[in-house]
Amino acid sequence: MRAKGFLPLILVLIITASAGCDNVEWGGMEIHVEPPPPSPSTLEVDAEEAEEPERLEPIALSPLVYLVERTADGDATLLPVAQFDDNGYAPLPDPDETPDLVERFPLERWDAETEFVLFDQGVAVGRFIADGSSRLDETFCLARARGSGVVHVHPGATQRQRFLALRRDDLPAAPSGLQPHPGIDVTDELRNRSLDAARTLIPRLDVPWPPSVLEIRRRIDPFTVGESRRALAASFVFGDDLQVGTPQPTGYSLFLISAEEDDQFRPVFSWYQEAGAGPKAFPGFLAAHDLREVGEPDLLLEVFGEELRWLVMLGREGEEHRLMYQDPCGVDPVAGALQDHS
């Protein structure tokens, strides 16, 4: 029988001799019952349990550009857009090819209390303080790690919900917090300017006239160009919306930029895409800033396809706008979709 523990078991035996003999008393014996020694496999398991957990290593990347979005509860989220250095923009790593991406991404990148500078309408308008958290975000076709934290913004930018951001430690010097915020809001004037720009471009681009230009306007956002000149980005969508899904066969998207010049607004860029001309790619504005310091802002856009949604950076080189960056899983615009207007 298997014994538990290590208490000695003493067995005393008395042997009685045959008649005529004295009793013979045996002094007894001690029997120790011990468990068998542990097997080698058990020792290996115990050794593994005793080892410290593997230390995760940070993911080596160039500095990043981020999108910061304020939430309804007063907090904010931090979404990395792309790598950003002197060579331009480059994609983030693919989660399927990067072990422990969500856990490793914030290491030495947005640990708790890390500070990010927020930009809007050409100036630094506040800061984002990370809480060190990280979770998987699959909003766009390229999944990303998303962080959380709090924002502190300039009084003139309190109505803004989205900002481009750079980590404070990635900037060569602290930006001035004394620059006045332009405070460009969506007013009736800008709403009318967006309609004027669309009505100018529709015949120029041979776009089918909708029953109402106003009714197909889906989004309008102000920003600045050059020396704080006012500009606007607007999305007009017929037979669909700014959403993932299949448009009507006659549907189309007209994204435009119109900028102030000599007290007049003039269209300077358009992205016109018909549903039947190729894969759907309908863009909408998110945020803008002159990240490359070329005198013109780069625009962060979200683009909607039939099954996917992706991010692009629209920028200007010389006299032409082009896509400076696009998520690798995104769909290219159809030929001739991007046009500049002087």
C-alpha cells in the first residue's frame, strides 16, 4: 500500500516458541516508506515554471506619425498611421508577420506618461499623454495597435475632434505653444464655398449632375495652406456613402480641395472616381499638417472600398498632388482620378 508523507512505520512482531520454552521477544524493525524519486520530465516542468517570463522586445521602427481622436467620454485614442522620416512615409509592420505586435508596440513608444504634440491648422495646439495601454484595432485593412490617454488642447481648438500627432521625443525641438490658433470653423460661408467648388468641377471633369449638389455632400472640413490661408476639403458621393459597401452602378465620389486666394476660393485639387471605372475608392478627410515642412500640408484621408477601408497621405510635390503613402492593402485610384487645378 502506498503511504502518504514520511512518518516512520514501526512494526513490532512477537514470536511465541513451542511448549517448554521461554517467550522470545524480537526487538522489532523500522520500515520507512518513501515516494519514488521524481521523473526527469517532472524536473523539467518545475524548472520551466521557475524561469522568469520571456522579456518582450520593442519593435524597431522609424519615428511614427499618429492620428489622435477625442472620444465622447473626454479621453482620446492614439493610432499609428505610418513610419515617417526624411525619406517620407513607410508602412507599419503586418500583425500576421510580427509576433506579439500589440504587446510590443507601445514599448519605448508610448509607455505611460509619454507625451505627443498635437497639430491642427498649421500650429501645435496641445498634447496627448499616453496611459501605456495597447489593444488591437481593425478599423482599417492594416490592423494596428491603438493606445489610449488624455488630451489637453488650445482653447481655440476645443471643437476639433481629430489631430495629427508626433511623439515629443521625436521632434528636434519643442514647438512653440504661443502661436495663435487660426480657429477656422465650418461656417455657412465655407459650406457655400464647397458647393461652388463642386459646381465648378462637375462640368470640368464631366461628372454626371446629381439632382442636388447639396444632398450628395457627405463631409466638409477646414484646414490651412501656406501662410495660414483658409482651405477646405469636401467629399461628395452619389449613389453611395462614405462607408464600406457596394455603390450603385451609376455611383461616384468627388473629393475636392478648395483654397482661398485673393479673397476668392478656387478648386486646387480633385479626386473623382466612378463606380464603374474600377474598384471603389471613395476618400474622406481626417486631419492635415505640414509634416514634411514643404510649405503645404499633407492630408490624412480614410478611403472606403467595397470590402475594405484604408488610410492614405495626400501631399504635394512641386505643382502636383500625389499619394505620399497608402496602406499596402489599399486599392489604387483609377487612372486619371487625381487632378490638380490652377
